[in-house]
Amino acid sequence: MTKDPGYSVSRMSFKEGLGALASRWGTTAKAASLSLLGVAAQASWAVNSLPGGPAVGQLDLPPPVTKIAAEQQSLHYMMLYICGAIFVAVFGVMFYSIFAHRKSKGHKAADFHESTTVEIIWTVIPFLIVIGMALPATKVVVAMKDTTNADLTVKVTGYQWKWGYDYIKGEGEGVHFISTLDSTQRALSDAGTPEGDNYLLKVDNPLVVPVDKKVRIITTANDVIHSFMVPSFGIKQDAIPGFVRDTWFRAEKTGDYYGQCAELCGKEHAYMPIHVKVLSAEDYTKWVADRQKELQALADDPTKVWTQADLLARGEKVYNANCAACHQPNGKGGGAVKPLDGSPKVLSEDKAVQIHVLLNGQNNIMPSWKQLSDTEIAAVITFTKNHWSNKTGQTVQPSEVLAARK
């Protein structure tokens, strides 16, 4: 018989062949495991726990900052202990019965019918356990929904993919802004080079609230369902288009606390973080004063006629803050997001085409930007019409946007 190197394993015994294959796969698996452990170790060295946010190797709930979050944690432990005790009791009796009454010891299966006493016992005991679990849980749920007597009320609107905050009652009433993932974070994600403990959690405008004050959060959405969640506060409330929901918290410690949209709201879902900054009463008052001054400075007269140069400068800032995350700084877009560079709608001689898109959105991908001022919309349209390869020379005035809103 001619020896064929390609089938040398056939000359071995079946047992020897399996042994050789097992040895080969064992060596490969061991090398792969060591490689994966090395990568995991490097990743763990590169990231530290984020105060107020996720922690490295976190297994438990985050440290509570509100009484509601502390109560939720207590409920979690109580349920865990009860379920653990039931598990030990049930499986302990089961395994003892199997071991102590096995056939090899001469035991014979009992032949008996139902027992009214046993049935009453196994009905009453679970009922009492459920009641014992339900009462404290109901107390916490009722407290979670008590949004009365709030010191501060903030309307939170979910957009694809950012958050809008409007202070509608209490100190800071009238303050409003959009909170978007910081552009540096998106650049790191696009480059595949995550960096920093607050990766994909850094925003340009955090929600700012005072410590030890009851803050009512009213949630809604502009496009699809979002969910406002801050684990350290023990709050998670869906934001649904056309509906209003509310929740509340009272932060007991100053600091920075993080959350994310907890509803799968589209392809940019991972880029919709929440950053809440809790300040002392004095610092919060100062922040409100500074923010109101900024808003007054931005309260442009929609009848003012701007030069193209001023609109381009203003439009670049608006674009970088609100549009660059999806359409990219180069205007090329990506995936389902259409490019602005060379776009027929941007190049159209009819300015109303692009104004309509910004005011009303498009194709369930491009959200409505009605929350921007007339001047901001006019500026960003002028910018896109005269940037990159777009050289239309067109200028859109705030009065044209104001007319389109009516």
C-alpha cells in the first residue's frame, strides 16, 4: 500500500487519531484563550470606573443617589434573599428525598392520594410570600409616581438622536437647550479608537439641577419612542411621540451622573447619552443667571436682514453642534443619512425645499428642527448652500423661515 501523506491519520488507530486532533485543538484553544485574556486585560487597564456612571466589572446596581434608588436597591436584595431561600428549601427537600429514599436502599414508591392539609399549606404559604413581596414593592412604585410639589419641572424631549431640555417651572424657568453627544466622542467612535472613562457619555450641554430639590421630569418625543434613564437616580421613563409621561428625583449629592436612552430608537441609539450635573443651590443659581444671559443674547430678531458672511459664520456653529454628528463634518453623510455635499435639495434654486426639510423632517430619518430659531435655521441653510462643493451663492434670511412656519 502506498503511503499517502494527506491521509496519514487513516494509518493510525481511531483512538490515536482522536488523541492527535484533541492535542492539536487543545494547543490552538489554549493560545486563543491566552490571546483573548491579554486583550481583555489591556482593555481593563485602559478604562477606569466613571463616578456617577458605569464601573469596571460592575455586577450590582450603581450606588444610589436618591431615596427612590436606595429603596429599589433594598427591594432588589429582599427579592434576591427570598428567592434564594425558596431555591434552597425546595431543592434541598427534593435532593434529600431523592438521596434518602432511593430504590437502592430498598425504598418503594408510596401510593397515596391528595391531602387537603398539604394542598392548603402549599397554597397559603406562597400566597403569604407574594403578599410580603408585593406590599413593599407597591409602596416604592407609588412613591415613584408621586410627582406632586416639585421644586423644578423640566420637559425632556427625545429626538433622533439627542435630548431637548426645557425648564418650564421653578428656578430657571424659560431656559432651554439641546444636549448632543460631544463631537470628539463621535470622531473617536468613527475612527474605532475608544478613549477615556466617559467614552460615548460626554455631551455638549448637560442637564443641570440643584441638589436636595425635587425635580419633576416630563418626557415626550419628537419622532420615535425613546427612554430617559439615569440608573443612579432610579428613574427610567419612556418618551413617546404624542404622549406625556412624568417621573421625578431628588439628588442628595452633588456631582455628575450618567445615563442613556434605554429604548432602541434607531441606528444612532448608541450615541444618545444623558449627563445630569447636580450643583449646590448657589452654583445652580449662578448657572441659571449665566444661561439666561446667553439666551437673551441669542434671541435674534427674525426680521433682521443678515449679511451672507455673518450667516455663514453663525451657520457653521449651528451645523457643528446639531448636524455634523449624522451628516459628518465633510457633508458626505453615511449609510441611510443622505449627503449634503452635492445634494439636489441643497442646490435647488427654490429655497423653500430645504426650509421645509428642516422644519418638518424627512423619511423618518431626518428629524424636524423646529426647536431651532428662525435665524439658526436660516444660517445653517445658508452655510450648507455655500460650503464644500456647494457654491450656490444663495442666502436665506430668518424672515423666510418665519414665513414658512405659518
